[in-house]
Amino acid sequence: MSLLLNKSTFGNSANIGNVLSKADANNLLEEWVINPKLQLHMRQVAHLMKSWAAEKENADEKIQWKWEMAGLLHDADWDQWPELHCKKIIEELENRNIDPEIIRAIASHGPAHFGVEPETKMDKMLYAFDELSGLIHAYSLMRPNSYNAMDIKGVKKRLKEKSFAANVSREEINDACSKASISLDDLIDFIIQHQAEVE
Ligand SMILES: [Fe+2]
């Protein structure tokens, strides 16, 4: 099954600035994603994206919502249409005349799968948060105190254990860090600091 998108431009530049309302984005998430674990993952990644935009990119609220929306909807089609993963949500957002930067970030969140390289900082951070967020969530579930006192060292230990969250690609995490020009330690630290805020 190939998920390659075989295209490199997404949406229409005339639609820059067009976003879904928060209510519409949440409705789409809830209609398309049945699995509560996947919904939580998407909300966690959305929160990380918004927090990063606000704290590290000095983005205003409008731009923060673009980052958040990309995170919130990046896996929207994975639950019910895995063979159309990424294609279906891209089509939906193109049909709704959504900002091409949001669509592009979603299209490039797994370059090894979709064949689209992350280019902007928003693209790169979505790629970087996606896999590592899942591993850190899995780690929080096995700790008696969840995220409390979780440290970078503990996460790195889990990363080295190949059998832990075995479906999380360590290679992609390293690739994403180098593309986003951030250290693995900083990425882990940011996720530990923010992910517990989403329930
Ligand atoms: Fe994801």
C-alpha cells in the first residue's frame, strides 16, 4: 500500500489566511476519528503546535491557530480510511478552500510515507512532534506519576529500548530534529512541559 501523494503543491495561494472555526475543526475531528486514543493523540499534537508557535515563534493568535489546526487534523483520515491516509484530509481541506500552508504541513508530516519534504517551520515541527509525542505519552502511562518529574534522561532510555513503543520510528525522530534544527533534548523537554496539559 503506497501512501505517496505524488504532488508537491497543495491548496490554492488565494486561500492564504482561510481557516476553519474551532467548532468546525472539532466537528470534523469527532466525525472522522472514532478511536478515542487517536483523538487524544491529535489533540496533544495540536496543543504542542500551538504552544510552540506562541512561545518559540512569537506568533499571534491567528498564526497559532494555523499551527494548532494542522496538528489537530493531521491524522483525521487515519482511523476510517488508512489506505487514503493524508490524501482524504488534504482533499477535504482543499475543497473547503483552506490555507495552503496548513494543508502542506499535513501533507509533509511523514516524508518517508507521503513523499513530501517538510519546508516551513510549521511543517517541520509537526513532523517532529508527531512520533515523539506518542512515545512520551506511552511512557507517561507506565509511570506511577504520569508526567510529574519525568525527565529527558528517562525518555532517552525509552528511545533506546527498541521494544518500547516499537511502532515509533526513532529514525524519523532524529531526521525531524535535524530538519527542524533543534536538539533532541530540547524537543523532549518541550513535550514533557506541555503534553500533560491535554487530557
Ligand atoms: Fe500523528
